[in-house]
Amino acid sequence: AQSLAALGLRHGLQVGTAVDLAVLNDANDPQYRRLAASEFSSVTAENAMKWESLEPTRGVYDWAAADQLVEFARRNKQSVRGHVLVWHNQLPTWLTSGVADGSISKQELRELLRKHISTVVKRYKGKIWQWDVVNEAVSDPWDTPSTLHYKGFWAQNLGPGYIADAFRWARAADPRALLFYNDYNIEAFGSGNPADDKSQFVYDMVKGLRAQGVPIDGVGSQGHLGTQYGNYDTLQVTAALKKFGSLGVATAFTEVDVRSELPDPGDSAEINPRLQASAANFSVLMKACLAVRSCLSYTVWGFTDRHSWVPGWFSDPPQGMATIYDENYQPKRAYHELKSDLIFA
Ligand code: G3I
């Protein structure tokens, strides 16, 4: 049978996964490495390229895990989505505590950011297809204040101008990498869901950046969905990708997973409703991506329920079953549905 990667390439679409480097290196878990290599044409480091992983001690970069991912991709002829240059989470403690206690000034912070972007992007120059330059810079309607705004460490300390700076610094370091803004809850516009306003906010932001000549090449829509929220509609998601694409940028689904509340009551019906709903959600995003020229890649945020960030993150109520293979590496309905989308597109 053909892999997701091979079927995607028929359409010029890369099908990717986030990769956990610790698991990739676990000799007792060989299936993980085998499937990561064979089923996907693109890989993203789930954590290994984040600032806290790369520079745990000030001035001392540890490239081991990130280098391994890039080497794994090279050996398997995969492209790499670089993730992530600027984010408010998973920053090294020396950085956040230095800012908190005043030992790192705002001016120094800006310079540290410039240096970080330049150092990381230069190291992998020519080896990264798409970089998530800025991640999750925009608030959600449930944040305070509820009016959408630029949120988090970077906006608070440097003001929103850091976004344009980050893209310029990244472009200077590797002129050929595609530079993405990446965020969640931007899968659709105007469906009546309050989170939709965030799509419009991001749209306006990207439009503004492009108008100022800021080198932004893409919008990454993460695609963290849940079966308890119902399904998006293919036309709605297609329209959203088109709308972002109309700004002259590429688009991509960058972190797709579809979680469910646990425990799963299971097979009371002939068809497990959670597995079915999960498959439907994975499929809506895939169909939309296939329908829109700007959509370059479809990446899942982990491919097996054996290793997924979801159960560790959502405990009240517990959630899981978020990926396309079960805990024993058996393909789930979502996997088959993605394949049929790719076959029949
Ligand atoms: O590395 C330590 C390990 O030494 C320790 O024993 C263990 C105990 O908890 O923690 C490990 O660190 C964890 C790290 O993942 C590596 O596994 C952190 O606690 C945990 O918080 C961290 O979670 C990651 C999360 O980002 C943190 O923000 C998830 O793996 C990762 O999937 C998730 O990814 C983000 C994207 O980058 C951006 N979009 C949202 C997405 C999901 O939250």
C-alpha cells in the first residue's frame, strides 16, 4: 500500500508529522522511527528546536537533538518545518527570569532575540523548508481582556513590533526558507464561533505586515481540533485557506490532531462515534488543503496515540485518542480517511 507521503506527492502536497526526538532514539520503540520515516514527507521537531531545548544555559547551544532531526529528514528525503523561533512558551529560564528580575533590559532582550533567530536560522540554512517564525502571538476570546490583542512575553516586553523584526531577521539569515506565522483557532472565519474573530485578526495582521514589506511567506493553521466541539465544514475551512492565500502567502496545516474526551465508551454502536468524528475532522482539513492552491503541507502533531501531547495536557476531563494511529501503531479510521482523500482528490 502507498504511504501518505507518496499519495500526497501526487498532488504536490507534503504530508508531515511532528517528531519526538526522545522516542525516535528509543531502540525499544522501533515502529515509531519506521513509520516516521516511511509515511511522511515532512517532519517537524515537536520540542527540539524550541529555545529552551537549544539554549538551556545562556550562551551554550545544544544542537544534538535538532541536528538529529535534520539528519533524519535528509536520510529519508523529507523536508523540515522548523518550529519555532519566537514563542512565549518553552523559553529558557535564564531568559524569562533575567527579564523578570531586571537583569536583562528590554534593549538587551531585543538583541538576544535577534541573535537567537540569526544563530538558529543560519545553522540550518538551506535545510529548512518552512520556518514557524512567530507562533501564537494573538490572544483568544477567553483571555483577559477578551478583546483580541497581541499577547504573551514578547508583546509585553518588546511591543508588537517584534513580529516584523523577527521576520526580517529570519529572512536575512536564510533568504530561501519560507517564513510562516503559525497559530491555532484560525481554521475558519465567521462561523458564529467567537474564536473566528481571531482568524480575522491574524488576517489583518498579515495584510498589514505584507503592506509594510515584511517578509512573511505563509500562514500556518495548527488544526488542534476536538470531537466534542463538532465538525468544521469543508467549505468553511476551504474559504479560510483561500482568504489567507489571497494575501499572497502560502498556507499549511501545521499541527493537526483531533482529541476526544475519555474514557471512550467504545463500540456500543457498530461504528465508534469518536473514531468516526475524529476521522471526519482530519478529513475536512485535508480536503480543504487539497482544494486550495496555496496549501503546501498537512502536518499531524504526532502520529500515534502512544506518543501524543494531548493526554498530558488535558486532564479535566481527560482527553486523548488524538492521532491517526492507535497506541499499538494500528492505523485508525482517520488514517484511512486521509488516504482516501488523497486517492480521490
Ligand atoms: O523534557 C522534560 C523532561 O525532562 C521531564 O521529565 C518531563 C516531565 O514533565 O517534561 C519534559 O518536558 C516536557 C516537554 O513537552 C517535552 O516532552 C514538558 O513538560 C511539556 O510541557 C512539553 O509539552 C510540549 C508543549 O508544546 C509545551 O508547550 C508538547 O510536547 C508539545 O507537543 C507542545 O507543542 C505545541 C506547539 O509547540 C505549538 N502549538 C501548540 C502545541 C501543543 O501545545
